[in-house]
Amino acid sequence: MIPVTEFRQFTEQQPAFRVLKPWWDVFTDYLSVVMLMIGVFGCTLQVMQDKIICLPQRTFSPNQTELMCPPPSTNHESTVPVHELKGLKTNLDIQQYNYINQMCYEKALHWYAKYFPYLVLIHTVIFMVCSNFWFKFPGSSSKIEHFISILGKCFDSPWTTRALSEVSGENPEEKDNKKNSASRSNLDTPIGEGNLEKTQSLRSIPEKIVVDKPAASVLDKKEGEQAKALFEKVKKFRLHVEEGDILYMMYVRQTVVKVLKFILIIAYNSALVSKVRFSVTCTENMQDMTGYRYFCCNHTMAHLFSKLSYCYLCFVGVYGLTCLYTSYWLFYISLKEYSFEYVRLETGIDDIPDVKNDFAFMLHMIDQYDPLYSKRFAVFLSEVSENKLKQLNLNHEWTADKLRQKLQTNSNNRLELQLFMLSGLPDTIFEVTELQSLKLEIINNVTIPAAIAQLEDLQELSLYQCSLKIHSAATSFLKENLKVLRVKFDDARELPQWMYVLRNLEELHLIGSLSSDASKNVTLDSLRELKALKTLTLKSNFTKIPQSIVDVASHLQRLCICNDGTKLVMLNNLKKMVNLTELELVHCDLERIPHAIFSLSNLQTLDLKENNLRTIEEIVSFQHLRKLTCLKLWHNSIAFIPEHIKKLSSLERLYFSHNKIEILPSHLFLCNKLRYLDLSNNDIRFIPPEIGVLQSLQYFSVSCNKIENIPDELFFCKKLQTLKLGRNMLSVLSPKISFLGVLTHLELKGNHFEFLPAELGSCRALKRSGLVVEDTLFETLHSDIREQMQSE
């Protein structure tokens, strides 16, 4: 006998897969087991019992067209005495009977009666394979296994229970504002814009559930990290599964195959079930071997097979009707789209997205098993839920004490906290009340709540490639307290619109790529509201100075434009900025000094670094800028310094480094107020002795030139503190170096010196750390001088 367990492999599946088997699949599985038992039972009888029993028939009337076995007698009373009853002699032995039985079974018995059990077995196995094929097919089984694995973890995750218990996870300020009809203006960009209406059951939830800070005991760090990993898995799985509909098509196809199979079975079984008969006539030419030609046979299992066939037809009929209902469900309902509307209404989590394709189909199947699975799974599709989890994990990781350890003093002498590539802004940051400057870099979905008002000393905020949302109360606080704002962006849409209302802002630094139109329409139209703005830095790609900058000209004192190589062609608007004291036009591809600059009578510092200046004849017009003290013409292509430079008598700092200057004109040194003169990285070969006129000179650099001699007059500049002569062609250093008593930095490296003069010992302020020279050359000094320089 064939055990039913041998067929387990056709239906064997992981127990977890039961969540994807709706009631009709479970029902048809049980029907398949019953039909399988019918087939196995029939096959067992076929194997273990005689199939047919035949006896020869002596006479056959010529008038008969067909041999008919005599019907069994219904008269149970015999008129012949018992002692006279005798059987008919056939003179056949047992081998002949076996031969007759086999021949008649093969030739006379209808094929349906012979193979009925095997047909039942084959059809049932096909039904079983069709019902579970999508669980076995490689293209679909991998997705199903992954989905079931994630689904189980989402269902059991402590975060699911917590998120559902806290409803939407809104902070109390947002909840109060949403109840207000004018709340739309309270948030610059709300975290989640969905239905404001909640069901009555949600309104009854105590407010303290939302207001109270999450306790670490409710969701520990390990559970938080596991939930965070689940969010990432769900995102990736959704992107992967929503691309196709292989699961849906596989299930549809196997259902269609089962329906067609059902129609086929009903059709031919109904027509052939009558062929299963008890009495069978057999006419085979076996006279040579048996002496008989006509036989009357009994199919021993005909009665049982007939009953089993009718029973089988009934089960197949029920199976088929169930498959037809499945087909109706598949084609009547849009199974490739799934809406979480009921979950959104019930939980209040408004941002749960609807899904499609295979993802939607599996969720429909899950709902047939238990809708609670979909409800708990939906928590991990919500960005609000994910952000709240990230915030909780962030607070666990970044405690107030840890943040205090990262505090540093920045260039503005403020206590600064820098946070880099975090998942959000820790709530614990608002406990560091001594914070004065906050720098956030590459942090997405930053939300600044009203709690920022606790940072009473906060005056500086830097946002580098951050997407920011801010609460209205936080905007009010920043409007009154923020002095410095730095924003670095990749797209103009990342610029925070709330920055235009910071009426006490003194410094604004914007770094990002913009077209000229975008800079006018998106970025700078509203700068006129920044009444206290004094410093504006724009690192972008302008072709002209936006008109909106002129709107702040009345109080703007420092303007810096770094144009990243884009040619700045229209600068007429500069004429209106009469209160500018410092102007930087860096990397703007300028070929001449803009004439608009000459109208800036209050200008004190001008920086034209990294342009394409070749001639500076216009420098004569700088004589009208009486307050100009610092001129930076470095990193250009200037080859000649005009004589008119002597008219810039107010200059104190002059930068000519990284140009192509070959000759230093003597009239340069008529700017006798110069304290800082940088002529490094040029092609200068000679320094005029008139340099001795610069008695106020404190910094002088001619590094990376072709100078062979230093005039003694240089050492009459007794206020020199820094002297850079490195990478030239010098071979002798004058002993008059001793005149520089306040020299603290001397660079000589990269020349042809053979020894250093002993007079260096007279430079008492010069130490070894300030002497840039080869070690071998330093060793030429007397040991006493070396010890003096190396001493503190």
C-alpha cells in the first residue's frame, strides 16, 4: 500500500507561509487530501486484489450480434436436489485461467475502469502542484520568503506596539496647531500633511501619551536599532517588489490551470463513469491455447470504483466551484493596488503610502488571513514613524554630556557644536544651554522645534547641505536672537525661506550653485527685510550682481562674491553700495578693475583674488578712495605695477603674490604707510633700495622669486616681524640682519647659503620654530646662538 505521506513533498511548505493562504486555498488543500486518499485507496486495491475473473462460455447463438454474459439469477430456490448439483467441466488448468484473466483485462475491460484510480491520483497531484507552485517557483518564492521574514519581524517588533499606542507621534505643539484653522502658516514645511480629522477613538487617547518623552525602558537601544534596520529592509523590499507583478500573475495562472483542469475532469468523468460495469463480455481468439473463444468476466472492483468515481466527481465539483470563486476574487477586485486608508483612519498615521503590484497583492492575501498583520506592517511604511524612531535612537546615542564634550571655540570666539551626517537633531541638544554656535552638516530631515528657545545664548547657525523644517515658535526665537547664518546648498529649493524674516541677522553666508535668474527670484528678493545685515557672502555663479543686494545697501558693510569662475559682467549696482567698507570679488573672471568700485568712497578693503587681471592702469582712480587701506590683487596675471600706485598713500596692506611681476618700481615704496607687503610667487630679480623708506613695514615676503641680492636698506625697516626670502637665488645674508630686533619669523629655505651670519643672535625675538632653514645650514651657527634660539 502506498502511504499518503509519500505525497507530502508536493504540498510541503514552510509553516510561516500559511499567512499567504486564504480560506479557499486551505479548503482546496483539504479537498485535495480527500481526493488523494481516494486515488491511493483505489490504486492499493488494484495492486492487492484480483482485477477480473473470467469463465469460458460454451454456446453462442448465431442470431446474437454481441456476446452477452447471462445475468445473475434472481431465483434463489433451486429445483435440483443438492446432491445432484454439479459444476460445468471446462478442462482448463490454473495457468490457462490466469492467461484468460490477463488477456480479457487488457483487451475487454474499458480503459476508464482500469485506470480510474491512477487518473484520480494524477489529477490530484496536479491540483496540489498548482495550489503551491508559486511557493516553489524561484522567481516568486524568494520574494515570498523575504516578505514573510520581514512581516514576522514587523509584527513582533516592540516599536510597532509603541507607534500604534502613540498614534501619529506628533509633538504637542503640532497637535495644537492642527486643531487651529490658521495652523497652515505655523510650520514652514510640516512633517506630515494629511487628514486633520481623527476618529472618536483617537480623540479619546490621553494627550500625555504624545507629550511625554519616550522612556528608555520602553524601547531600549538594541530594540531601537533592530527597528531602524527593519525600516531600511522594508524600503528596499518595497522598491524591489513594486517593480513587477510576477506573484500576481503566477497565482492567476495557477488558478486558471485549476479551473481548466476542473472542467476537463468533470467533462470526461461524467461521460465515462457509466463504463465501470460489473459484468464484462470478452471475445478473444484464444481457441488454440484454451479451446474457448467466448468468455464472461466479472470486474471485481467495479461496484466500489463506481461509487468512488461518483464521490470523486462530487469533490471535484466542490473544488471547481471554489476555484471559480477564487477567479472571481482575482478579476473582480483590483489586487494590484492596496490602500491603507482604513489603517490611516484607525491609527491616525496619515502618511502611510498606498502600494501596488506584487506588494499590494501580498497584502491583499494577508488580509484574508488576518488584517492585523497589514495594520502592524503599515507602521514601517510611515516616514513619521521612522523619523520618530530615529529621534529616539538619536537621543539614546547623543546624550547631553556627550554633546558637551564636542563643544569647541570657533573663529568668532563662540562655543560651537558641530554635528556631521546624523539622522536628525537630538532633542538632548536643547539641554546644552551654554551653546552659542550650532553647525549642522549633511543632515537630512532636520526639524527645529520650539525647544530651541532654551538655547538663550545661541547666536550663530550653520547649515551645510541640510534639509530643514522649523516650528513657528522656533522662527520667532531665531528672528530675535540669531546673528550669523551660514547655508550651503546644492539646490536653490534647499534654501530656507524663514531666513528672510531674521530681522536681527548681521551676517549671511550663502554657498551654492544658482543661475542668475534663480538668484534673483528665489534667493535674494526678500533680503530687504534684513534690516540689521552688515555682512553678505555669496559663493555662487552670478553673471551680474542681483538688484536685491542693492536693497540692503544702506546698512551693508561687507560684500563677498565668489563666482567659481563664472564671468561677472555687470557691476553697475556696486555704485549704489556707498557704505561698503570691504568688497571681495573672487574668481569672477575679471579682466579689468571694475570702474564701479571707484565710487565706493567708504571702501577700506578690496580683494580681487583669482581673476584674470593683466593690467591695473585703473589703479590711479583709487586715489579717490581715501579710506582704502588694504588692496589684494593676488592670484592674477599682472606683469607690471604702474607708477600711479604711489598715489595710494593710505595703503597699509598690499597683496601682489602669484602674479607675473618682473620689476619692482621704486615708486611702489612711496606708499610709506605699508605694514604688510606680499610679493611672493612672481619673477622678481631685484629689490630697489628705496624699500628702506617703509619704516612701518612689519611683514615682507618675496618667496619664490629669482632674487640674487637683498639690499641693506631692507634691514632699516626695524619694525619687521616677518621676513620671507625662501626659494630664491640668495647666497649671502647681510650681517645687518641684526638691526631687526623684533623679527620673529625668518624664512631662508631654498636658497644657496653656505652659512648663516652670527649676527642672527642679535635677533632676540627669533626662535628656532620661527627660523625656516635647512637643518645643515642651521648647524653652521655657533652653539650658543643655537641654544639661544632653541630655548623658550
